[in-house]
Amino acid sequence: MCGRYTLRKGLTQVVAKNGSYALSQTDVDCLAQSARYNIAPTQTTPVLRKRYDASYELEVCQMRWGLIPSWAKTARTLSPMINARSETVAEKPAYRAAYQRRRCLIPADGFYEWRKSRGQNLPFFFSMKDDSVFLMAGIWEAWISEGGETIDSYTILTTHANALLAKYHDRMPVILDPERIELWLESDVARLGLEERNHLFAPLDASLMSCQAANPMVNNNRSEGPDCLAAPAAAPKSQLDLGI
């Protein structure tokens, strides 16, 4: 699962992670936004998607986190569609069309997961060991109101947890290395065989990731700033005993 994530750095790193894809300087500048330490559902954040008029070029779009199906009568959904299971995304009516034609990349440099202990939800922060930016697989949709208002929204695909995440949750976001970016954006996903899909949606190698205790202030979606990553000075013993 991925319920909160971070985007703290200027994202010139994204260009190097795109493999064969190019970003215009305008889009690179657009990514140099204020640091975000607690991106939450329904908030608007940068998403990368293919340009309609050029192959191997990406554009940066600001989208709402929490997919709104194009056929929905209202932008309000009963529950935010913030994650889609990679195993079933091709069959679910809310995701099927977007999976076929509107796939995207969500830049991040970390995400949070929670573990319940003694009645408390304790947050933990997961990132790359080198603290670099990574790209999560996503799908997006355009919802148009009766008045003509358009809202672009997205959801993040998830897969089963790797060895590190499995201590906290059974799901994690699909994080794409450069080798799999082209497969995700260019392939006819309906024609992929089981082995190709398993490769595409495989969890990232746990040895590339790190984990640290985070500040419970992130439980409030209005919390922001570097303090979100600072574990309380007197962290609960149950949190410290996890050996992170």
C-alpha cells in the first residue's frame, strides 16, 4: 500500500531515471517545486505522462491523487481510489480503461507505512538507500463535470511487499527501474504474458531500500516539513525495538 509519500528534492534526478525518455527544460523547471514531506490523498502533485504528439517524450502534469473514473457522476468518491492492485487492475471497471491507455509515472523519494503497536499507529519511512528519487507506476483519468470542468487524477499501483516492507505491510508501491519504464509506458499491456507481467510488477529489491522510524505528526495530513521524518526523541520502546 502507499497512503502518503514525499517529494523533497529538486527533481533533476528524474531525467536520469527516465531511461530513453526526454523531458523539456520547461518541465524540468516545473519539477523544481517546494519540498513536500507528507503528500496525502486528494492533494495535487506532479505526475509524468507521455506526450500525445511525440514518442519518448514525457510531460509534467499536476494531478489529484485519488482516481476519479470518467463515468463517475461526481468528483466525490465513496473512498479515495489512491491505490490499485497490479494483479487485478486490468479487470476492475474503475481502472480498466486507464490501464489500457493512460499509464503514468509518479516521482517520489520516499513513502510511509504504519505498524500498529499497543493501540498506536507508528509511522515508518521507506526510501532508497542513496535517498534518490524513484518512479512509481500509476494510471490516470480525466473526469469532466457537466459544467465542463476537467480534473485529472491518478492512482498508484501496488504489488506484494518485498522482504523489508513485509515486516510492516503486505503491499508496497510498484517502483519501476529504468529497464521497466519503457515496458510500462510503451507495451500493449493486454498482450503481455504472465511472465512479463510478473517481471513488470515485481517488488523492488529490498537491498536497495532503507527504513527509519518517522514522526507520528504525519498521521495528520496537514503536517508538513522536515520534522515529519524526525522520530520523536522519546520514541516508544516498541518502535525502537524493531532495530531500524
